[in-house]
Amino acid sequence: MPEPEPVPAEPPGEYPCPCCGYRTFPVPKEEAMAFICPVCFWENDIFDSEEDDPSDENHGMTLRQGRENYRKWGAVRPDFLRYVRPPRPEEIPRGQT
């Protein structure tokens, strides 16, 4: 029986997600086209310039709404809870615990 394909590891995060703030982005948000944060499940929208602009990648949700939803549910939408994970220690911004 063949061995299962290994699951590719997430790239290490270095840059903060604009929604939850955890360092899950492997590149700056301006370069992270359609990157989905594994902590809050926000899909990065490089074309949004304001936090109250509707995001096409997030079905019209604004960044402000995504942040509020993450604080409330732990994901940008409650039906996304099954896809998110807690932040890893190295993803927590310095000075926060």
C-alpha cells in the first residue's frame, strides 16, 4: 500500500494578519494575494485600503467586521471555526501573551 502524501507545512509567519494581528503571513500583506490566515480565516485582500471597505475576497465583509467577528467567535465567521487554529507561540506579537 503506498504511503500517503505528506501534508505541506504552512510557511512560517513573519508578518501580521490585518484581521487578528497574529504573525501568520509569510510576506507583507501587500504581497499576500488571497492568503488565508490559519488563525482567523481572513482572506487577505490586497486591494482594500480602508478597514471599512467591503472586501471582495471576504464576500463583502469589511476588515472592521472581520476583527469584531474574530473577537466574538474566534473566526471571521462562525461557520469557519472548524478551519481555524490557535496562534502558535512564535506568531504572537512581541509584548503579548
